Amino acid sequence: MQINETDFHRFLTIKEGLDASSVRHCMCRIGILNAWLSEQGNELTKDGVEKFFAELKAKGLKNNSLNTYRFMFRHMVSYCKDRGFPADFFDGFKSFKKTKPDIVIFTHEEIEKILATPLTYGKQYGRDCSFLDFRYRTLTTFLAYTGCRYAEAAELEIRHLDLSAGRATFVNTKTDENRSVYIAEPLISNLKKLTEGFKSGDRVFRNTHEHQIQVTDYSQDLKRRALAAGVRKRTFPHNFRHSYITHMLEAGVPITEVASLVGHKDIQTTYDTYMHLADKTLQRAAMRHPMVRKNINPTEIIKSVKETLENLHLETDSRFRYQISEKDDGIRFELLVI
């Protein structure tokens, strides 16, 4: 038995109420399963499902990827029960042990290089597509400056932008809770230019057909831009989220605030995934121990204080007169409101 993909899509959307991203992932995997059942002449039974997972594993899929198929199968079971089909083909299958992903962090310099690197675009159906460079670079800047998930940015509608307040609100989030992120110049001006003349219900970030930019298209563009910028690390849209969280923790922002900004429902997620990457934060924390501090070279403590002040980036705020200078016996810090 194969699953009717049109009917399954309707079930996922209407009865299961899955978001567009989850529906898309399920439909991609149901297509692969149906093709496999047809080509191999297998049945949708416990034995067939076991063979299917064995072949996926043999192809090199890791546990986290296998679990995405398990997610699809769970909804298939609900679908079959609802439609009156046999639904015991997935009984006894447990989730695969999750593995921690290899997290790639961009440095500040690498992000700046990527944002500053232009790309050229040819014509599509006789239409000049050079405008795509501005659209993709603005999307990349948005990801880098907010730490949001790609789907949150891609599905953002113009009506959920408040550029006068420097705020964007996500209404379709992984936790099903609305969340705001805060933006500043030059991103505000770029977003204003990008959305000018479009309707409130339109997507903020659009492709050549004025539709939502798909993650596969953006990922290919981003890899090309990173390569042109001289960044040789593995490059994916989620790298910006990883980098944002790590940089915030290293800048001394409390982990509770970081978790709230990026939409982690459980602060443990932030801690378990990122805290070990924030080396500077852990080093500063260790230096606070009274028995450790008294044995640390005073110049190292002064250096740590200087880094903390510099991470505030007050020199970019025209409201302040900011100056920090090093002396033989320490540092001198001056901050005045203009």
C-alpha cells in the first residue's frame, strides 16, 4: 500500500494542523518512501519499514536525519487510523539516539566579509536579476543581526515589521509563541527599501517571482557568497544563529536573556548547545573564583575588563563620547553623554 500524497497533505494541514515547514518535510519524505515501495515492490508493513530504515542507514544517514523520517511515520500512523487503513506498521519502532550536531561558528570578521561580498546574477526569462544581490544580502544581514531561524525570516510578512521601533515580530515560531527581535541601522533602511511598494501581507524577503525564498535556493546562494568572501567553513543559514548565540554569550549577555531573544523555550537548550562554545565566557567565569583570581596576573584581569567594555561597542553610539586608553599600570575609561 502506498499513501495518497494529495490526501496526506490535506490531512497534515487540516487535521494535524502542522506548520508549512513540517508539512513540506513530511511530503518530501513520503515521496521518497512511496518511490521506494514502488521500486522495490515492498509492502507498508513492520518488515518493510525496517528494511526502509536499514537502507537509509546504509546510505549514510545519521540518527538525527533518521528521526525526521520517524516524525513522518508517526503522522502516517495517525493518517491511516483516521482513514481506516491498517496502522500497525510502525509499532515497536523507537527514536534513534540524538547526536549533537557539529556546530560551525562564524567569527565577526567572517560575517562582515560575507555581508560585504557582492554577487552577480544573470538574466531569467530575459529579465535582469541583479536586484537579487540586495535582497539576499539583506536577508543574510537579518539572519546575522537577529539570530532567528531561517523559516522565521523567510515567512516574515511586512505587516509584522515595525521599522520605526526597530522591531520584527515572528508569529509562526517553533514554540508556537510570538517573539520579537530588534534591529538597527543600516538594516532598518535596507528593509524599508526592500518592502517599499509592497502590500502588508507580502513576504519581506522575496525571490524573482515575488514569492518566499526557499531554503535550498538561499543556501546555494550563501555558499557561493561565502566562497567568494574567502570563508572556507561549512556554510548553512543556521550558522548565523549559532554564531549569534555564541557571540552574545561571549559578550557577557545573561543566558536567560539570550534564550528569550532567540526563542528557546527551555534555557537548558541554550546552555547544553552553546555554553561550551563560549570559551571567553567560561574563562571569565572561572576567573571570578576568589582562590583563582588572587593567583592570576593582574594584567590578565585588566585585559578581561577591557574586553568587556569593548564588547559594548559604545564607540558606534553617537549619543556618547567614549574613550578607553591603556596605561602602564592599567586602563583609563571615559564615558560621557553628549
